[in-house]
Amino acid sequence: MAITPTLKRNIVSGEEAEHHLLSLASQVGWRLRRSGKKAQTVQIKIRLADFSTYTRQRKLDEAVCYDEDIFREARNLFRAFHLPPGSGIRLLGVSCSGFNAPGELSLFSLEENRKKESLYSAIDKIKAKFGEDKIGHLGEAGRVSHHGK
């Protein structure tokens, strides 16, 4: 499952890119949960203004479907990418693959997943009833991230 929109204008700051990654991760997470899947691999795609394209991915120890987990991995991949000075980002995407791959869960992970399941169940009910764009994440900068807005 992937969300890789070409942007209306180039992203020029890391903060703006991470805010966009949060929105993309939320959309991918919502699609995964709606389809009842978890993914073992998170990937980002970066296309610069000069059309050079880069992908980075990480295979995870535990399969994920929650926005915050997808975002954390996407953000880590982005931060490890060395954006050439003066480059604008034309396209930024997040995708997940390796669906329903088995993974071992610790007792701590099981408890944490129960809490996340409860939270995301409520979020998904709101999205299903009122639309995907009616609820967003509070980004690190304190702005609400609405999907596709």
C-alpha cells in the first residue's frame, strides 16, 4: 500500500517534509487497518526537483498498521537520507509491504498494542462515519495534520 503524491509545490525544509510524512503515514495506516493487514516493511520515496528519485526502506521486527509506527520509521528513513543542499522535494511517498508477516511480540508489545488498538479503533470509526479528512494528528510543531489538505 502506497501513497506517493506529486506535490503542488516543492518542499524545501525538513520540518515541512516530516509534517507531510505524518499525513502520508496516517493515510497508509488507515488503509492497512481497513483491509485488516499489517506490514513488515516501511519504505519512503523521494523525488527531487531535478527528478532524481531515491527510495529507502526498512524491514521491521514486528509488523505494523498504526500511524505512529509507520511515521516513526518513515521519519527515521527520511532523517538518514542526506538531502543535497538547495534541493526541493517534488514527490514524497510512504508505502508498506510484506503484509501479515509473522513477528514475535513481547509481553510489553502486546500491552502497548492493546492500547493502540483501542485508540485507532476509535479514530477509524470517526473516519468511517465522517470521512478520512475529518480527523488528523497533532504534528510535532503543534499543527493539525489533515490528510490531503
